[in-house]
Amino acid sequence: MRSIHSTLQGRITWLAGLCLLGIAATLIGLSLYQARQAIDALQRITGAVNLISDMNLQIASAAEEQSSVAEEIGRNIGAIRDVTQALSDQAERSAHLSQQLNHSAEQQHRLAQQFKA
């Protein structure tokens, strides 16, 4: 009886060992599957981060270009303002000279009228 009990005990231990090996293999398989999923997820995240980084560089470049264009527009507006002011000053001088010429013409006309009389 002892030998049967011992044999049964040995087989139960052997079967329990096989079960544990099967469970361990299943857990390892699940761990590998989960590890692969984690690696895939990390690769997708890395790709997204790289894409965002590239977009940030493009945005920074566009912002820098916009800033440069805005500065150029500011300089052009300043130049237009200066030219406009110069034209305004010249127009005032021209108006003043026209008034002087008109006044001179009126004086000459009066003098010419004196000689006719």
C-alpha cells in the first residue's frame, strides 16, 4: 500500500509540476505578448512625438518667417510715412510758391494796367 501511495504521490507531484510548467509557459506567453504590445505602443508614441517635434519646428520656422515679414512691413510703412511727409512738405512749399507767384502776377498785372492808362 505504501508503494502505491508513494507512486501516486510521485505521479501527483509530477502532474502538479507539469501543470505549473504549463501555467508558467502560459504566463511567459502572456508576458511576451504584453511586452510586444508595449513595444508596439512605445513605437507608436515615439512616432507621434517625432511628428509633433517636426510640426513644432515647422511652426517655429513659420513664426520666425512671419516675424521677419512683419518687421519688413514695419520698415516699409516707415519708409512710406517718410515719403508721404516729404511729399506733404513739398506740396506745402509748392502751394506757398504758387501763392507768391500769383501775388507777383497780380502786381505785374496792376503795373501793366498803369502803363495802359
